Amino acid sequence: VLLKVPGRVGQAGVYGCGCWAANLSCNSPAVACSTSGAGEDLIKCMLARSFADAVAHEGAPDEAVRRLLQDVAATRPGGVQAG
């Protein structure tokens, strides 16, 4: 792959980090998420799965992503870097 660092996997090949989809129950919405950016950071926090879980339990995507990113920024030095 052009410009790929040898040996680097990135988030796309790690389940729950690059993409995630779930339909937890009949009473909650189905949620799908795909990420792009700094793969190493996204792998550390399993961002796709964490976001889908937050949306499924909170319902409002904008509030779920805001809270999730605040939590990640608070618990990880440097937070998640925008790609």
C-alpha cells in the first residue's frame, strides 16, 4: 500500500477500533460507526465500539460523542489526536 509504514496495522484491522456495528436489543437503535485518523490512538480507546455503545445507551449521538471524547481526553495524556 502506498505510503504505508512496514509492519503498521492501523485501526482498520483491529475489531472495534476502525469500525463497529451493533443492534443490542429490539428497544434500542442499531448503531454503526467507522473511524479514520491516527490509528494508534483509536486502537488504544477502541473509539468505534465505545462510541456505538455510548449512542446505544444514551440515544443522542451528539451528546454521546461529546461525553466520550471528554472522557478519553481526561484519561489519556494527549487525548485522541485529530487526523
